[in-house]
Amino acid sequence: MSIIKGIMWRRPLVALIFSLTVAAQVSPSPSATGSAEGTVLEGDGKPLAGATVFVSTLAKGPRVQTDAHGKFVIGGLPVGTVGLLAYKESDGYPYDMFSFFTMPGMEISTFDVAAGKTTNNVVIHLGAKAAYLKLEVTDEYGQPVDAGLSFSRPDLGRYGEYQRSARANDVILVPPVPFRLTVEAKGFQPWHYGGERWQDNIGLITLSSGETLALTVRLKKSE
């Protein structure tokens, strides 16, 4: 088992997001782009100021922030079917293209882009706010351990898997839906939330929006 250090393995978003065309997955030519204007809404339907809007299938695509009224104008969009997402982690809306972070009520905004044209009245619904997982990983003597974290959401099957490294004083935004957590480190036994019954319902972590769960994980040496 190798320790994950600062690497987040990409998993596809829900099927709706990746029904986008191949044209939206490559860097657009400046002469073949369009634009869009619209609003980012929180889960309660209120406009969200200061949210970052980006193209869901372009890692290095255009990004803009919403104004004080939650409005945005984004250019440089590739011609074809495009999806827009948004995030503002300080307000509980995580940034990630992993389906693990799909929040209840979240809706990706997809539309067709024409060269030189602006698509109006695009609305991005962010859904529910995240919960928070405060995690500390140590050995049996309380010494910090470099470890890898594996999350999974039963409701999304293999698309709900997510991996990342554990960091000191980690506070991780997590979806307010049931998920599982496994902690692994070289030379130590794997740790599962729920212990030996981690694959049962007892192994599911379920938090409400805005709720924080503090966990201290003490790993045991492998025999």
C-alpha cells in the first residue's frame, strides 16, 4: 500500500456532467469561443457573492467571481455543450470536480455555446452546504503519521470514491450525506470508521450541513 501524498485521484462527476461534448474538454481557440452571464444561488436560493465560476470540464479554463449580487459574466467558453460549476469554500461550498462532493440539491448548469454569442440567464444552484471533518492521525503514542484517506459514498457507487492525503490540523469539507472513511499508512493496520463493522450502517458517517465532527485516529502497527 502506498501513501498518498498531496495527490487527489480524479473520479468522474455524475453522469449528467460528463455527457458534455468532447469539444468542451479541450482548450478553446480564441476565435471560436462564446460567453455566458448568470447568477450563482446558494442552497436556500439566495444569490452568492464572491463565488468562483468555472467550466466543469476544463482544468485550466476561464474563471470569474460573482459580484455583490451573485452575478457573473464569463468569456472564453468553448463552442459546443458546456457545463458551469461554482464554489466558495469559506461559505461551505467546496471546490472539486469529484462526484464525492456533489451536494444535495446541486445542479450543474449545461447549455450550448455559439461562437461570438452570449448565453443569458444561466443559473448555477449549489445545493446544500458542506459539513466539516476535523481529523488528526497519530500512532499509538500520539505521534503524527503521514496517511492516506479514502472516502466513499454508497449512494454513488464507484463514482463516489475519493482519495487524498491527511494533513496536520486537517479540516475537510464533506457532503451532508452518509459516507465511509478509511485511513491507511505504511507499516500500520488500516483504520475504518465503525471498526470491524465498517461495511454495515455503523460504518457510515452522517453529518448535517455546517456540522463538525472531530476525529482522532490512532493507528496500530502492522503485525
